[in-house]
Amino acid sequence: MTASNPASAASSIADRLAVVRERIAKTCVAAGRDPSSVILTAVSKTQADEALEAALAAGQRVFGENRVQEAQMHWAARRAALPDLELRLIGPLQTNKAVEAVELFDVIETLDREKLAAALAVAMAKTGRRPRVLVQVNTGAESQKAGVLPQDADALIAAARDDHGLNLEGLMCIPPADEAPEPHFRLLAEIAARNGLSVLSMGMSGDYETAISNGATHVRVGSALFGERIAPLKPS
Ligand SMILES: *Cc1c(COP(=O)(O)O)cnc(C)c1O
């Protein structure tokens, strides 16, 4: 790791951001899409402050975090000075953290059950904040993975929108690690299309170009920007 030297960490993160942005733009052009139609979410989970600062210095403003508590440590104090910051929750959310999540995040990508939709609606009424919401679909029907099963997605989408009044704008998926991602991206795009949803959060460091070719509007890139994560942060 080069993180002990802030200057070199900064330049390498800036360089990697430039490379990923360039590859996103090229893939868009090849797919006949406007490069501005794909948003890069920089996944900053487990990263040190220098890495966050380096990404901010390079102009990055959209960040993904997978834990509410870590996201608060990373961003709560920085928020006030960054009016254009956009924070996206990309990890599983427990109902007892709904208020904290609604207070911090601009987008919650991991709605996967009706009980959570209800908790988010209550949290939004209580806080007066209305983050946009994506439904996470477990496209590979993996037992250990969060997300609503594909066959239950339409019903959850309808309940979130119509019964709980959430500002639902799209879908998110994490394909199985050991399978070709493309069929999963296609399935997510199909579910979104038939439900009239325009946002597709799909594609990570290893497959974001494939995701863009299949309609991704948001790609979630961590290690390709920040280097390999060492270990998840543990509460002390
Ligand atoms: C960690 C994470 C990512 C980023 O993964 P990389 O392979 O490091 O780009 C994307 N999405 C989710 C949901 C994640 O938890």
C-alpha cells in the first residue's frame, strides 16, 4: 500500500479515477450511449481519510458505503462543506438503523423487503428527508445474499411505491461472484423496464463495462479506484 504517503496516494487515486472515467466514456460511446448517462459511484467503504480526500480532490462527489456507522464516520463531518456530495447506501440495512440511514444517505440502494419499506417510510416522515430508493434484487437467488428474489420483485416494487409512498427510482444487483454477470444484468434491466424504473445500479470493478453495455446508469467501483481493501473496519 502507498497510503502512508498522502501525495502518492492522491496521485494514484486521481490517475485511477481518470482511467475508470475514460473507460466508462469509451464503453458508453461503443454502446451508443451518452457518457453522461452513467454515474460513477466510488465505493469508499474501509478506506482511510487520505483516500477519501484524494478522491474528493480529484472531483469525485458520488460515494457508496455499505455500513451506516462507517459512512457516518467517513462523511457526517465532511457533508456540510460539500453541498454537491451524494451518498449512496449499498449494503444491507436493518430496520433499527432506518432513521440514521435516511438522515445521512441521499440514495438507499438496498431495499429488499416490505418491512424495511415500512420502516423507511416512517423514518422519512419523522426526519422530513426523502432519499431516493432502489430495490436490490438477488438475481442469482443466492441464499447468503441480500435482495428480493426476482419473482418477488414486482410485488415489492409496487408495495414500496404505492403502499409506502417511497421515491423509488430503480434497481440494484450484485451478480454471483462465480458466474458470468451479463445474464444477471439483463434480468435486472428487464425487471426495471416492465416496472417503468429508469435507474440501474450494476457493475463493479471487474465488470462495470459489461454492465454499461447492458444499460447500467450507476456503476459501483471500489478496488479499481482505491486498490484492494485490506480488511473490513470492525467496531472497536
Ligand atoms: C464493495 C462493493 C462494491 C465495490 O466492489 P469492487 O469490486 O471493489 O469494485 C460494489 N458494490 C457493492 C454492493 C459492494 O459491497
